[in-house]
Amino acid sequence: MLASVSVQSLAFAGRSSSVVMQQISDKAGMEALAKQLNPVVGYWDPLNILDQSTDTLAETIGWWRHAEIKHGRVAMAAFVGYCVQANGYYFPWKLTADGITHAQIAAAGSPADQWDALPFAAKAQIIGAVGLLEFLGEYSTIIEANGEKHYVRGGKPGYYPPYEGIAKMGVFPHPMPFNLYDPFGLSKKKTPEQKARGLLVELNNGRLAMIGIFGFMAESKVPGSVPALSGLIKPYVGEYMAPFTADASAALYQ
């Protein structure tokens, strides 16, 4: 729901297909973008972020804008993943070298129960991989090596550097076959108009996915809290915030 914050996006001339690339770094630009994304809701900035005029307004806008895009993408993946796991789909092979299978993890229950059932080493690998992806996407030297700028320095919010540029820097000792973003190069064949519409669609889908995954979580903890999901989501008796509790932190040093 952060329609109020962006550093760079696309503006449309009315309802036509004419696309104008413009740098958006003020409230007026965000109001126009918000109306394009959702004409009914329009501009909505409950925290009055853009009314707090400072010398770092553009950087603040870039940070929030990038955060929305990134969390929207994660939420879309989480929503699909939750649906797949909740319906009993899993890989047919072993998860660990000592014989734990995906079937055993799937039998633990809801997607959250399945996470709890994972061995610590598996959780550490997942978190470590996500941390590496985060590092590569935030490291200014890698971003600039691909001809872009960091999103708080006037770069594109949501930009993720392609692995070709990273490989040229010698960060990885072996070639990377697919980019994290657009691995099959499909966006290269799209027109500017199609890319512009795709960015707006991605934002709206990401916002809906964030609401959707939180809906799953709320219903799993408080049955009936999301009437449309009543009876469809398995209850979860665990703690979603367990990794951030004192006990979990202490366990890392035992």
C-alpha cells in the first residue's frame, strides 16, 4: 500500500499507450503514480512520509519504493509456495544426506509446521542463500558494474543486477546460467509500453500478495479471523516470530 513512495517509475499520458519516462521524486509525482495504480484508492500516505520535506527526501522515497517492490515479489513467491505446500505437493527425493525426505517434512502439517520440522542446517542454508542474494542486490559496486545506480542514489527501484555483470567482476568462480530477474530474457523482447504496464501490474500484484499471505497467517493462528478462508487453512499452534525470540537467539550460541 505504499503508493506514495517512489524514485523512478513510468507515467502514462492519459489512457493512451504513449509512455513517458520520468524521474519521480516529489509528492506530485507520487500522486500521479498512485492514481495510475489504483484510481479508486488514489494517493494514500498515512504516515505523511512525503510531507516531511528534508534534504534526503529523494533517498527516503527510493528506499520505501524499493522495499515495496522487493517485499511484493517475496510475497508473491510466498503466496504460491504456501498454496503448493498446503495442498501436499513436494519433491520426491531426499532432503538431507542422512535420509530425511521431503515427504516427511510435508507430513508435518501446514507450511509453517513444515518450516518448524526442517533441520537447523536446512534452515541455515535457506537463510544464508537469501542473505547472499540480498548482498548481491545491495552492493553498490556490483550494481554500478552493470551500468546502474543504487536506488537511494537515483537508480531504479526494484533493480537487481544480472549475473553476467557479477561474473565479470570475478565474484563467483564459475558462470551463472540464469539471472535471478528475467532468467530467460523474455522482457528484452517487450516494447516500452509493455514494460511500463508490467511494472504497474507487478506493484498491484505484489500488494495483493502481501495481503494474501498475511491472510493465510492470520487465519492459521485465529480461525475465523478471515471469513473467506474459514475451514480452508490448517491451524498453526507454533510461533511465526520464533526466529526473533530470545530463546531462538540463545540457541545459536549453544
